[in-house]
Amino acid sequence: MTDAGAERANFCYRHPDRQSFVLCQRCGRTVCGECQTPAPVGVICPECMREQRASAPRTKPAMVSRFRSAADRGAPVVTYALIGITALVYLLQWIPGLGVTNALFFSPVFMTEVFPEPWRALTSVFLHSTSLFFHILLNMYTLWIFGRLLEPMLGRGRFLALYLISGLAGSIGVVVFADPGSQVLGASGAIFGLMGAFVVIQRRLGGNMTQLYILLAVNLAIGFIPGANISWQAHLGGLIGGALVGLILLETRARTRLGIQIGLLIGLTVVLFAIGWLVASWKIGAF
């Protein structure tokens, strides 16, 4: 038996047909992407926004007004920003002499004391193969699809955390499951993390999972095609990491549990780095 009150709490109070897991930081009501206005911490609903504006100065810079207008429309600005940054880095990869790819790609050896550059586990997420345009095109298209679904539902800050931690988990998956001399780049781990989180959320909401399971199975299977040069290890790591982040966000969605949520996300990030360092050090030492 389900709690009808709890189920209703997962829907916007102004749009009862729209699912959301974001609460107004002032009144605690659930709001969808269209009803969210970014605040210094979290978001606030339209009613609380009107109260705040009533007591605020009337003159505001034009750029701030345009940003608030986009936010009021529920635009997935983090998704667009991630796509824009990835596209910019891709263009920089083509410029001879810059060495962007060499400076940012990831290998398990960078998690050890031999070459201590653990930040590459994240920077590699914004790189893509310059010899295969389809690589970045498919990843950014998938990010656009799942970003528009998840960002309004989770909120901008939570969505960004999901993407970055999933990308990190994808790199750690390479450390755990691949050869220590492997070299990887691409957003596939982060993309699979979005899928993993979406699976967790949809299962909780009781949505139809058949098509999503088929999509996941097909994408995972592609990584095992001989000669495809695709890291299934990053896909699997990102999928697991994204599912864990999705579970944390679901179980700590109440405003009173915000501190626990932040602590768990930080803890998961630390654990991932620790696993990467321990496994990579062991593998490098064993060879």
C-alpha cells in the first residue's frame, strides 16, 4: 500500500501533472522546472518570489533580468552550459600546438603517485575523439534529451552534481575494470550516469521502464563490439555512479535532509577517488 500524500508530494503544487523532486527553500512546497527561480541556496516558488521582489529594489541590471527570465521559463541552463563547454573544448582540441587532448585525457596511472594528476578523471569528461565526430554528436544529443528531463526535476545544482560525479565514476570504472595503461576520453560515463539516475527515479515513480532498459542494454552492448574502441568500463562505472547519486537524491529530497544529502554526495566523491587511488596503485605495483 502506498502513501497517497507522499505520492502527491512528488508533483508540483501549481501543476499537479508534473513530477518534480525540488522543494521551495522558503515554503517547502514541490515546484516543477517552470515554477523554479534560482536562489542563493536552492530555488523558490512563484509566490515566495513575488514576496521577495516586493521588498527588493526596483532597479536591476539588464543581464540579471534576462537570466531571471530564462530561469522563470524553466530553461535547463546547466544542460546547455555543459553542451557549450564540451563543444568549446572540442574546438580547442583541433588547434595545433595547444595540446588540449594530451593535457586533459585520463589514464589509471594519473591516480597514482607516479603521475599524480587525479583531476583528469573529471577533465576527460569534456574531451572527445577528433577522429570520430559521431562521438561528440551522440553524447551531446543524449545529454540534451536527459538533461531536459532531469534538470527541471532535480534542480540545477543537483543535476550538475549528478553529471560530474557520474563522469568521475566512469573514470574510476576504467581504473577498476581496464588495463592500467588504458587512455580514455569522452562524456559517455557521465551520460550513462544520467541514465542510471533516471532508472532509479522512474522505478520510484512507477513509470514504464521497458524502453529505457532496452536503450541501456543496446548502449552497453555497443561497448563490447570488437574494434569499436569504446570503453565499456567507463559506461558501467558511470551507470553505477549515476544510480547511486539518484538514490541519494531520492532518499534525501526533504529540505530538512539537505545537509545529509550534501554530505553523502561529498562522501561518495571521496570514496570514488579513494577507490581509484587504491586500485590504480595496486595494479601499477603489480606490473
